[in-house]
Amino acid sequence: MAARRLSWLLSRSLSAASGPDSLLHSLGRNSGGGIRKWKRFSTAAAVDEVIIPQVQIPYTQHLIDGKFVDSASGKTFPTYDPRTGEVIAQVAEGDAEDINRAVVAARKAFDEGPWPKMTAYERCRILLRFADLVEKHRSELAALETWDNGKPYQQSFNDELPMFVRLFHYYAGWADKIHGMTVPADGKYHVQTLHEPIGVAGQIIPWNFPLLMFAWKVGPALACGNTIVLKTAEQTPLTALYVAKLLHEAGLPPGVVNIVSGYGPTAGAALASHMDVDKLAFTGSTETGKIVLELAARSNLKPVTLELGGKSPFIVFDDADVDQAVEAAHFALFFNQGQCCCAGSRTFVHERIYDEFLENSKKRALKRVVGDPFKSGVEQGPQIDTEQFDKVLRYIRSGIESNATLECGGQRLGSKGFFIQPTVFSNVKDEMLIAQDEIFGPVQSILKFKDTEEVIRRANATRYGLAAGVFTKNVHTANTMMRALRVGTVWINCFDVFDAAIPFGGYKMSGTGREKGIYSLNNYLQIKAVVEPLKNPAWI
Amino acid sequence: MTSLSNGHAANDSSPSPSPSPLPPPPFKIPPIKFTKLFINGQFVPSLSGKEFETVDPRTGEVIVKISEGRKEDIDVAVNAAREAFDNGPWPRMSGVERARIMMKWADLIEENAEEVAALDAIDAGKLFHLVKVLDIPAVAGAIRYYAGAADKIHGEVLKASREFHAYTLMEPIGVVGHIIPWNFPSTMFAAKVSPSLAAGCTMVLKPAEQTPLSALFYAHLAKQAGIPDGVLNVVPGFGPTAGAAISSHMDIDKVSFTGSTDVGRAIMHAAASSNLKPVSLELGGKSPLLIFDDADVDKAADLALLGILFNKGEICVASSRVFVQEGIYDEFEKKLVEKAKAWVVGDPFDPKSQQGPQVDKNQFEKILSYIEIGKQEGATLLTGGKRVGNKGYYIEPTIFSNVKEDMRIAQDEIFGPVLALMKFRSIEEAIKGANNSRYGLAAGIVTKNIDTANTVSRSIRAGIVWINCYFAFGNDIPYGGYKQSGFGRDFGLEGLHKYLQVKSVVTPIYNSPWL
């Protein structure tokens, strides 16, 4: 049952077909078709035989000015299969010169058109056609995404690809509804605001949701009429190149979207410090976010949006439905191998239900199916790469050393690839490193609390402020918590509900700016006030 | 629209519009597939079994007989819409799901553009080639626009005066009654139906008795696209019976009407004396076009002519009063008359035609009678004034000069190809003249002077002002009337909000860190 529920949760949170209902509500509804009947594999099942994905890798070069091109240096770098650590493909390795070429193309496409000069309805139609093409290529893209990233294929195919399409439908609908205002004046003036595209947008996206992060960045930038240079994560360069090709097939003029593969310190830094890039959007670690912001400040003061790390509290009050809360808390942390910036990585549980909650959480984690992400029924694939893998294992050791109780997991799984056992710690204290740092892996920390004021204080005692979950049946508790938590998203009796219209972003060191929703358009618009004197106006 | 204004290279000699009934059109008119009421997803005959004739205005001959909806049919349709709203899937779908279905509907309409364009052309006498490239793509565009808005209906979280948490929910208003006119059977259909669908409403639509064909065709395509049964019901019929039943129905939550001011008044009255349903009215107009001395005279004459002759003057925003500043008046008048004489009246299926027949005998006779009134009132008939040919309802482009503001041809909506030309001296005089009307739908200004443009645009009491353009409509641009041109707006997000109810939700909040 738990597995069924999880799958339902998963499809609730990310599927295009799902509505904005709360998790609680949705749990009561029939989940309809498409739900996988999972067998209960034990976590001991490792990867025996690697399933070979049925997909070609058609594009490995940079996409600049509508053409696939090699790096200026001729260099390439390998992208790996995280199931095995083996090389999937060699990909062109971008550096400053490639970024520069891409920026020149984007600059020309912005300054000379036709993209920003098209009608909004024409831009809308191109984005709609693109969404249709992605739908057509859904299985190839899902396979490529899983191959490069290691996330379960069912998640890529059933949830992330539909969500990608959904996001582009959403932004297509915005293109012709971007409104400036006419503004009151103190005197005889006619005042209006023009919402203009900001220009060339530099975008740097992470490896945990390569396609969805592409959609979060590219969707609003294009709807507003900008041009783009996007650098993918070096771990996951493949799917962005594929969809960018489809964007051109849909009628996007050359130079509007340019994709450069490469590393942060070279290509990423060149983009962040480029004098001809008008805007920068970054999703990734807080550490890198700081560097990006510094580079922007030192170069041309380009505005920056940052979506960074988190250590999100998941708070379960004693009046919550424990089964639901356990399942949601499990999902909140373990989803996507724990590689979510908003992962519910501090599970605060009220003392009255703590023991029951802990017992059930442990059981649930032990049932989690880890294995080849291409295998049907697998809930958890490998971590992205050796660096993350080592880091997660290091934090597990730190948890043990700081005297948290290891309830289950704690080891790597198998001897090949980057698989880690679902791990649960109890008796976690606020000052422990595992309760402070973003681990970005399948490590759940369960903490005990007594009352509302205490949990508010502890939940907020972090440098991060990305998201929070609150489980309660009491409307007063819910109302109080939603305002008291210093985070960009509060999910009440649900978690990871990521509709296109719901803005997402951080307080504090989790970043600045909001993605998705109407707010995301602000990142890609300049506001110009236009003032004209009026002669003999009929009214002011 | 450019094709209209570029169509005539002005002063070549070929004079009066070539008369009437032209050789059979190259395009074969498709057989009429849908003639019954569309209720709860089915085409059904009217309960009375009665039918009425819809007529081809090119010939005055009957095209086909249509089931005539009356009060009892409206009741059945409202029941279906009520059920679809109260218990059906449509308002319970997410905006995304509604949008997907609407997008599919738009695609189907585009695929059938030629057939549906032909229906409007034979039913309303509209130019086939223009309907095909303008009206039908505009229908698909409007549906896509509102589909894109369906998942962007935002309420707000509010500032309460004490320790309360408050927010607004934007809820679909319920069952909507739409009553649409015959001059733009397709675009009016889209302007009403698509925002109310996006909002999550269900509806009963009555097309004009002159032009029921395309609405029924759209209903058929809506079903194909997956719009659930009962959500969109189309009941053709007459105003005093079917229309009156809609506006006085106790179970309809909102009425949206486009048509004449007289009928609008009756609808509002019926709404008031039944269940006080909110009403939006887009009514008549007598829209002024103001041309200043600094204008390019040739372009201004093109604009003025297009403003009155587009869709044979059967358009509520027609520029039926043209005010020209004295410095360019004579030159303007000469050019306008030349251009009017070169304007091609003919069979709407002939691609050379710029103007087809008036919609029906009533309108045809009304326009001719206004031309007589103009002459009797002492205005000077510069050109036109007669019917064209002896079959069908074609009328010559007609221009009066020496019109006084209080003449009936300057006050009443003629709804035909009849332009009243007036002269003005100062900007103040132009504004005064333009506002001297019981209507306030639209206005045009032609000037290069920024101060003139800004001053006049704020001074004119009208719902839309076009500066150096005319008929510049857009899905995102709301329009509707001041004064007796009605109230409420179609198109834009304003057009969506009139199908939403605002509900405020308030709950106490304790220990909030901010208020």
C-alpha cells in the first residue's frame, strides 16, 4: 500500500494532469490508470544487469546560433552513467570563447530580431508547437534523462516530461498577457509602464532536474521575449541539447536559445561575468550562488536570481494523520534520491507521536526499492556522481559520530555505481552537522519537539529558507505556521506540489527571486516608466 | 484588413461599383450539416417542432430551415447547463485540463476554417475570403488566449484590519446566458464563449436568428474536442421568445449580450425583474473619427472609408461620424468620395468584392430609409445612396456632407455603409462634437501631434480609442461601451473577470509574526 501511495504522491506532485488540490484531498481520490503495481523489493536488491536504454544520443555539441558546433578549443568531456560510473558520451566542453560566441549570437538575436519583434501570439504558438514536439519525443527524452541522471525512468516519463510540457503550455499562455500599467500622476502627466524583455539572459541549471530546470528558466525568459545562453550542468548535458533542437524545429529563430555544455569555473564563470549578458539566473548550491553573485557584481552589475540550497523542515503535529505524514515525510526526503533543494531534510515530530512516527518511517525506508532506474517498480536510483556519493556517505559517518541513532541504511548498495541505502537517523539534535548542512542525499533526520513556539524557533534556526511542510488538522496551527516560517513555500498537509502557477524560491541563503508562476516573469522583464505631459486633460 | 485598404489604387477611372449578382462562386458551398438545437451534447429538434428559415442575403432565398428554440427549449438547455455546473466535471477540472480541451477545439476550428467561413458568408453576407483569413483565425486565437488564461486566475491575499488572514477566491459565476448578434457570428461567439469556458462556467448561447449556422458548427466541434455535455448549449431562436426566456430565467446566473441598445434595455429590465442576474451589454455606437490638419490626408481617407465600410457598416464600432479639420477638409472630401466610388460591392464569395449584401431585408430597408432621412434633413449626398442591382440586399457606399450634429443621421446608429461627414475648427470643438452622442463605444484620432493625441484620447467618452489606426482589436485588448453603448468589457482579462465571482475568505490568525 505504501508503495502505491508513494507513486500516487509522486504523480500528484509532478504530473501535468493533477490539479492544485492538497495531498490530503488527493489521497481520497481514485488515482485512475497509470499507477504502477510495484512489488516490494528489499533494499538489498542491487543492480545486477544494467538495462541498456533504447535511445540514441544525437547531440553532443554546443547549440549556438541554431547550429551544433564543436568547442573553440576542440575539447570534450565525458558524461557518465551513474548506475555504473561508465562514460555515456563525450560532450563538447565549453569555455569562455564558446560562451562568448553564444552571447554574440543571443545579442544579435535580441537586438536585430526577429524574436522580440514577433507578436506575443506568434511566440505563444512556437512555444505550443514545441510542447507538442516534446510530447512526441517523450520516451526518448525520458530515457535520456534517466540515463544521464539516474532518476527512475517512471518518474521521468510519467511525471517530469508531462510537467515539462505543462510548463511550456503555461508560459505560452503568458506571452500575450504581460501587462504594463497606466499609472496615476500628481500633475498633468500621462504615465505608463512598459514591461520590456530584459535582453540576453544567462542561465545556469543544475543536474538534479535537468529538463524541469530548463523549463523553469527557458519558459519565462522566452515568453517575455528574451534571448538566452544556457549552461547545463556538466553531469547532465544531454537532454537540454535534445529539447533545444526541438525548439528550433518548432520555429524558434536561430540565436534565441543557445546551449553551452561545460563546467562552472570555466563556462559558468564566463557567463556570470560576461559584460553583454543582461540578466543571470542560477539554480544550484549556495556556495556557487555566492560566486555567481560576486561575478555579476564585479562585471556589469547584471541582476541575478538565485535558487539555492535548503534544509527544509517537515513538521508533524500530534493531531496529524500519522500514516499520511510518514508517507509524505518519506517522499519529501527520498524523492529523487534525496537530490532536491527543497527536500524535507529535518523531520520535526511532536513528542506524543514521535515513537509511532519513527517506527513507521523506518519501516517505510526499509521497503524503499533501490535499483536500476530503468527497472519498473524502482523508487530510487543512484546518486548523480562519485563526488555526491562520497559526500553523502561522509555525512552519514558524521551523523553516527555525533551520536544520532542510525535506524536503518547507512551504507552504499552493491559495489558498482553510486547507490546508497535509504538512511534514517533518529535522536538528531539541532546542532549536529546532519541537521545543519544540506546533504542532498537519501538521509532522513528525525527530530522531536514539544510545542508550536519551540518548533517555529527551531525550524527557523537555519541559514536556509526554501520550503517547509506542516502536517496538522488544526486550522489555527496551520494559519500560525504558514506565516511564522521564514521560507518561500509552505506545504500544508502535502509536499512537493510543484504546479506551474505556484511560485518557488528562497528566503535567506536559499536565494533570491521566484521561479514559476506570474512572479517568474519579473525576472525577465525590465520596467520602463514613460511620462508625457498632458495639455487640457479631461481628468487626471 | 490591409487587403481592404490597399485594394484600390485610388483615383483610377473605373467608377461606380460593379452591380450585383455575380457569376457563381468558384468555391463550392458545403452542405449544411447542423440545423437543430444543441442541448446537452446532442442535436435535438425544438419541443414545439417549429422551424424558421435562414436566408441568403445575396438572393433573399432560403438556405435551410432551423429548429426554433423557445422558452421551453431554453428551460431544457438551462437544466443541462445547471446540472453540468452543479455536478459536472467542467468547473471541477483544473484550469490546465480545461485549457487542453480548449486548445484542441481551437485546432479543430482552424482545420475547418473554410467550411465555417462559408457558413458565415452565406448566412451573413460576409466576405468569404476575409472571414477565412480574419474571423476564423481570430476565433481560434481568442480560444487559445483564454485557454492560456484558464490557469492564471488569481485571487489575492489581503490585508485585514485586525488579526485575520483573508484571501479572495475567484469562482466561476455559474450558468451563463449569451445572446450574440448576426454581424460577427464567429468572433462574437468566441468573445463570449471562450472566456466563460476558461472561467469554468457552463452556458446557453442564443445566436441571432439571421445567423445560426456557424454557432451550431462550433458546438459540434466543441463536443469533438471533449467539452463535456451540457457545458455549451446552443439554442437558435428569436429575441422576444428564446432571448427573453434567457434574460428572465431564474436559474441563469449571468447574461452577456451584444446587440442593439433597445434590446439591451429590454434584457436588463428582464434581468432586474427576474433574479437580478448581473448583465453585461455591448450595444450600439455612433463612433467619431477625428482627423486633424496635420494628418496624411490620403491615409486618413483610407481609414475613414474602411471605418465605415468594413463589414458593410454592420459593425458596432463603425466610424459613422467623421470630423475633419477645416484646413484639409476639402482635399479630404474629394479623396474620400473618389475612394468610395472605387469601392467594389459584390458577391461575398468573389475575392474582388470589398462589400457584400446587408444581412437581411429589414436592415436593407432601414438603411435606405435613413438615406432618405439624411436628404430630407438637408445633408448633401456626395456619393451613393442607392441599392446596387435588383436582387439581394446590396447598398452603395454612401457619404453625406454638410451634416449637422443634431441630424438623425448623426445621432442614430444606421448600421450600414452610410458616413456622416462634418467639419471642425479647433480641438475643443472636435471633442465637443465627438462627445455629442448618447453612445460611447469607440473613437478614432488621426494626427501626428502628441498633445492632440493625448488630450483627445482622455477627453472622449468611449471604451476604446484608436490613434492613427482603426479596428485595432486584440485578444488582450478589452473593449466595450460608455454611456448607452453598454457596460462590461469583452476581450482581455476584463472579459474573463465578468464570468467570475469574488469570494472573500476570512479566518482569525494567532501569533502572526507580521500583519
